[in-house]
Amino acid sequence: MDSAEFLDLLGNANRRRILRLLSQRPCYVTEISEYLGVSPKAVIDHLRKLEDAGLVESRTDDRRRKYFSISRHVRLEVTVSPYEFGTKSAYPASSGLDITSCRQVSIELDINEDLDAEPRDDRTGEDRTDGDGPDAGAENSEAVAALADRLNDFESLERELSLAQRWAQGRITALREALAERIDHGDPRLVSAVLVAVADGTSQVEAISRETEVPPRVVEDVLEDLAAAGIVEREGRDWSLVL
Amino acid sequence: MDSAEFLDLLGNANRRRILRLLSQRPCYVTEISEYLGVSPKAVIDHLRKLEDAGLVESRTDDRRRKYFSISRHVRLEVTVSPYEFGTKSAYPASSGLDITSCRQVSIELDINEDLDAEPRDDRTGEDRTDGDGPDAGAENSEAVAALADRLNDFESLERELSLAQRWAQGRITALREALAERIDHGDPRLVSAVLVAVADGTSQVEAISRETEVPPRVVEDVLEDLAAAGIVEREGRDWSLVL
């Protein structure tokens, strides 16, 4: 699902209320209709849109009633600033992602622990298939407490990551402003975009053009100006910052 | 601006296109109207909504033409999962935020460096007010290259934080599913919410009720059931996990 489709769906207050309700429990149309004070016909219409986007799914229970639930985990980020309007939607990263490969962010949780939290007490291992013994009950209690504790850790982590991201974006805006102020000629936004691409290690005109969506001819002009000012330099076809 | 207001504004494709355009450069109504192929009247209407929300501002230039630009930095995060529908909108964290106070996330940038990047070469310090000398030009070039480099670092950081957040949210969903599967009686979502509050150190019924928005009477029943199963325990009025 792309961000535009997601934003179109979320732009309606009743659809947001339906999603909030379904995230608490799966519901039938009549329940949603009563809870929201909206006609069943309108609810069906909203549900169809959410279903078409793959955000909601329906099942039929043994009394042949159709109930709806949220089928997907999706995340959307929107940033609006004087220098940026960015929307990004994504599914959660696979749990196999090696988060330790991040170069600048490190996370202080014991992330390699088995999160599915089968109890680690090997003494009870042989009883595991026997779900009725007294040990199975104790084992389950232990696992529930451990999962709740773990879930709380991840929720704290999520709050910190969100805070860190807002902090980083505040710095990005401040840096963009500072950079724009120091660029004397040409369009500061255009020049900044080219410069940041070069700083990112993109060295050749064609690649910079693709990354910045600026025509190669214009990229070349900007680079020549920047070279004249002693900000970038060229070696063969490769451009880099003078640092 | 609350998330609902933000989502209502972003739910319209033309308003999104206006924001994207204004993030590239400030514009007049006629420019926006031509670029979007939308009547000036409709553009004015969208701009008024964006202005009322404080997202866009206008200035009048010396030829008395009114031009519009984005006035604020705002960030929105939306999470949809079978267990959660969360929207969060926020201004960027203040640059004075001490990011090192985060317990679980650490960032490997030299965050204390002065980001406003006045060149650090003290030899040229006395020339600084003389903006026309050759040193001033060299100094400026150095600052521009340093700022571009720094901006690129922060943009990479932002991408990693976004990835880390998606990873954390994937783990949260998996943990919620694992927890729901192991809860034998009562509503798994309700029981999970109470458990996570207890895991977070919220120990008394009233406080758990406020945090989970579940009536105190119900919280008490859930806690008694969990105590009977050996998952939580009480000491006086304080509940905690049995770990």
C-alpha cells in the first residue's frame, strides 16, 4: 500500500474510528454501526474500502455472521517542514533484520534472546507435550509474565526511537537552514540537494542526477559553480567534497 | 495540531501536492494553480485550511504579491496492526534534548559538536566580520562542505532510526500475539494491557486503570485472576509480576 492510498483512507474520521475499534476487538457490522452512530450502509462502505486496501479482513463465524478485523501491520511516517514533505509507509521490518548492522544507532536490549519465549527451564522439557500437568500451568504463568515484561521493554524502546527520530529531524531542518543561508548563488534547495548527494558518496553526474531528480545538465552547472567556490573538487569523473 | 486534524488535511491529494510544491519553494497562488491544474479558487481554499492549521504561512513581497510557504516542522506517525491503531503527531524535539538520556537507544554521532558550524579555524577568527576578504570566501566554502557532510550523516541516521522503529514494532506485534495465545481466559487484549502496565512498574489499581482506560473494578478482577494463575502477586496495595 502506498502512502497516498493510506492517507486517503485515514483522511476520514469514521474510518479512523473503525480502525481504532477493530484494533481493540474484531467486530460485526451492526456493532460498529451502533458504536459509531453511523448507518450500517456507510459502515459497509468504509469497510469495503479498508478491505480493498488489504488493511481489514473478514471471517464468517459458526453462526454465519461476518466479522471484521485488522489484517496487517503497517506503519506510516509523515514529515512536513519548510524544506521537506515526505511520506513513507512500510510494513514492519522482518524480525530477521540484523539491527546490529545499523552504523549509527545501537539498541541496548538483548535482541538475540528468543522472543517467542518458550520457557527456558529444561527440567520441564519432557512434559511439554502434556498440557494438563501442574508443571504446564506453572510453565505457562512464567512465560506470560516474561512476555509481558519483554513487551514492556519493546514499548519503551519504541517511545525512545520515536523521540530520537524527532530529535534527528529537528537537527536536519536546522542544518538545512544553516546550509541555505551560506549558499550565495543559485537556488539554495537545489544546491543543497546536490551537495548532500556528493557528501553521501555519490560521485558521478548521472548518479547524482538520478538521486536528486535534477537533470544532468543542471547538476553539472551546480557542480562547476561549487568547484569554483572551492566547495567540491573533481578527479576524473568523480566529484567529492573539499573537507 | 492534533493527529486527527493533520490526517484530515493530508487526506486530500491536492493538499498533499501543494505541500510537496511548497517544500521545494515558496509559491504564489497562480503558480500553484497552474502547476496543479486546479482552479485558483480551489487552491485558495486549500491554502486557507493549511494556514488555519498553522502549517502554511503567507508573506507579501515588494510587488505586493502574496506568496505561501510551509511554516512548521511537524511529524506524524501512524501504526496500524491487529492490536493497535495509534496516531502520534509532534513537533521536532528541541535541539536541547539530551538524547543520551535514552536508556535503550544510543546514537553514534558526535552529537555535541556545534551544528551551526561556524568554521572552527581560529586563525581566521579576526577576519570574521569582514565578509569580503578572500579568507571569508574560503571560510564559507569550508563551512558549506562541512554542513553538507553533517546533513548527510543526520539523513543516514534518520533512515536507520526509521528502520529500527519498524523492527521494534514488528517485535511488539509478535510479542502481543504470543502473549494473547498464552492467555487462557478473559479477553486477551484486556489482560495483556493490564499485564504490560504492571510490567511497566504501575503497581496500584487506580493508576493501572488510568493507564489502560479500563474501569478499576475490571482491573481488580483481572489482577485477581492473574494472581490465582501465579502470574502476578500483591504486596499491600502494590501489584507486580512474578518473575
